[in-house]
Amino acid sequence: MKQITTFLATLLVGILSLSVDALAELADLHLPVIPRTHAEAERIQRVVAPTTDFTIAEQFENNPAGAATVRATKTPNVFSSPSGNISFEKELDFKVGNGLFKKLWVSSPSSTLASDGLGPLFNARSCQRCHLKDGRGHPPEGPDDTATSLLMRISIPGGPTADDIADYLATQPDPNYGGQIQDFSVAGINAEAKIQITYTEEAILLSGGETAFLRAPAYDLTTLGYGVLHPDIMLSPRVAPQMIGLGLLDAIPVADILARADPDDADGDGISGRPQIVMSTEYGVPMLGRFGLKAGQPSVWEQSASAFAGDIGISTTLHPAGFGDCTPAQVKCRTAPDGNTADHDNAEIGDVGLELVSFYSSNLGVPARRDIDDPQVLRGKQVFYETGCISCHTPKHVTHRLDGQPEQSFQLIWPYTDMLLHDMGPGLADNRPEARATGQEWRTPPLWGIGLTEQVSGHTYFLHDGRARSLLEAVLWHGGEAAPHKQSVIDMPPPDRAALIRFLESL
């Protein structure tokens, strides 16, 4: 068994080490793709080319999700509408999926056989508890704040073939605490730890006599009865991201994403986007990573199954263990009753339920842009483009033409992401590798809907751990490949800086 594990790990390392050209055969196995014609491909290249005219808004710019765009209401539920082009029949599936997304799971055994199986260790009792109103979560406001969506991924150095495996893969779960800290548990079982955050502030002097303040977090874990954490533990704090447009991001052709990768910075622009490559649990082959803050999952389906297992302790056919993330050292947790049942594919949520949750997650509509013709917004767009922000935050893509999936099929979308990994410097580093991503690399987050964060979530906390309290702070945390662009923002005239933020708020 150890020899098989070593062989598979070594094989995966070889795949992850391949050049972009050698990865060209990666397939979108999870999608019913209708291949593009040569003429379509040429037309798409013209359509997605960045504009150079900032005097007026571009055609279709007000519809960032194409025909799937929804109305930008002024309510906190603006992220919770189904795709604008969804059929009546599929809207029913969306609503059932929404019910499962909001469902509060209970511990086993229970008379509610369709809802038991929680934990035994967990971070939340429902998907909605982290993605409140389908928006961005936030870190704790203080030591007694439990209405948060911060979780802590963990790992330690070493792997099944630590002597001959690349550094970025040489990690494994903590032997006592697994791959994630769960701060809640069912009755009779201890939670793993409590997480506390302290901040130190630094003043950043900006042009025009302005000053910004950045807060740097430090994390402390108080463990609760499962032994000590490994002395070389690697921590990766993460706040739940917004949910809109996931199905459209899922439908961007892998070839289009790979075409934008430049791991060796061959063009000399200082930007070295790299594709994340992960082993698909569903298909058993390497696929492009798309979802998660380091793009650790290849599809909405696998992202949903992983979140059920890690965050709620709910098993699926992809992760069938009823005890979730409990380690062999957590004997009481491993032997607790679970909710696996033959009625749900020998899991706690069967494939039908997982499909409905994935469909819901894939079809949360992206709201229409606001104020796209406003002169300050247009100036801010010009600043965004000319500063080089679009080197990572690619404005436009066209999705695959898909058979039987019209909501995401052949749409011109404006997510402002290249879906690639970028080195963001030591300031934002979690120093925890994940598959191909190093401890300083993060996937470029999509920016659509970012200006509606306060309306939906009641705050303006950004970045992977919510440390930035404003869009300006988020920009000023950029480092690594983005360091020159950040410096440009620091040095630019204050009216241009204000226009840049105004443009981001319009997204």
C-alpha cells in the first residue's frame, strides 16, 4: 500500500511540475462542452481584448454575467437571485437547492434522518451560516464574537514521499487535528480549538498628504483536549468568499485560462500567473483548480462536497467518512454515530442533494453594474487598466458553449479574474502550500459584486482573512508581483486614487 501511495504521489508531482504547454491536454471533464468553431474562437479573441477607449462604457458592460445577469436591487438579498436566464422548471431546482444550502444539520442519531449527521466536529451547521446571504464572511470582531465565518486550514511539513517530492506537495494533516480546525462539536465531544486574533496597525503615507492604516493579524489557537499542535504547524486563516457567478467561472474554458499563464514571465511584465493543478476526487485525474482561495478544487461539485465534509462534517459519495475531518487520534470522534444511510447513497447527503446544492451555487446571479457611464467611474476604469491591474484581474471571458446547460452557455462575462495563482508577497503569505500553490500564492479573486459587499454583508472586510477594512486597504496589501502596481496607487494623484476606488465600487 505504501508503495502504491508513493507511486501515485510521485506521479502527481511529475504532472504538477509540467510546463503550461505540457498541460494543454487538461480537459473540462465536468462540463458538457460543444467545441468552438475556428471562426468563433477568432471572434472571441477580438471581443475579450481590453479596451483602450475610456470615454464611454463598453457594449454589454452593464451585464457582467451576460444573459445570466440579474437586477441590482438595493436590498441585502441582491446576491441571492437565480441566473437571469434560468427556466421556470430549473428555478424550482434552484429553490430546493437553496433550502438545502440553508438547512441546519443536526447530530446523529435523530428522528430527522434526512438532516442528521452533523460533525462530530464542525465550523457551521449550514452552508448559509458562513456564506450569509450568499455574500462574504468576516473575521471575529472580538473574543466573544461567534457570528463569523473564519476557518483555519492547517498542515505540517512532510508527505508520503517527503524525501523526493517537491516542496509544494510535501505537506500532510496534523496528526492530532487533521487538515482544518473545527471550533464547534456535537454534545459529548470536545471542539478542537478556539481562534483569537490580535491586530497591529501600520500607517502608509500616500500622495497628497493622505494616510492609510493597514492592520496585520496575528492568530492564537487555544486547543481543547486533543494534544499539542505540531511544532511546525502551518496556519491558513480563511474567510468565506461571496458565492455569485460560480457556474460561469466553472464554464471558462481551461484552454483560455492556460493561454494567459506566464509562469516564467516570458513577456517580462513582472506578472507570472500559474495554473493550479489538482487531483480530481470525482474523476481521479489531474484537473485545473478553480475554486477556493488557492484554487484547490476543480469544480463547483467538488468544492461543495469538500465544504460539506470539512466545514459541516457531512459526508458525500466523494467524501464518504461519516466522521468528517476527525483523525485516528480522535477516537471518540471517529466512533460517534453518523448519519450515513442507504437512502442517501451511503452518505449523509446523497448525490441528488449534492447536485441541487451545486446547481444552486452555480446559478446565484451576478447583479448588473451601476453607474458605468459616470465620469469618475470611467476615469477609475482607465486608472485600473493603465496601472496594470488587468494583468491579473482579466476583465472579460467567454464561457464554453454547453449542451443542456443554457444558463452558463456561451456568455460574455466580466468577472475581473484570470483564475491563476499569483505571488502576492510576504505580507499576504500564509506560508502554507496547497497542491501547486506556494505559501505566497493566491488565486486572483473575481471582483464582480465587490462594490455591493457592505449592502449584502454589512461590512467592508476584504482579502482572504478579512484583514482589509476597505477596498483601498485591500489594494495597499498587494505585494509580490503586484508591488509595482500598489506603489503606483500610493504615488498617483489623490483624485485618480479616489476614481479607482469609485470604479471598484461600481463592479
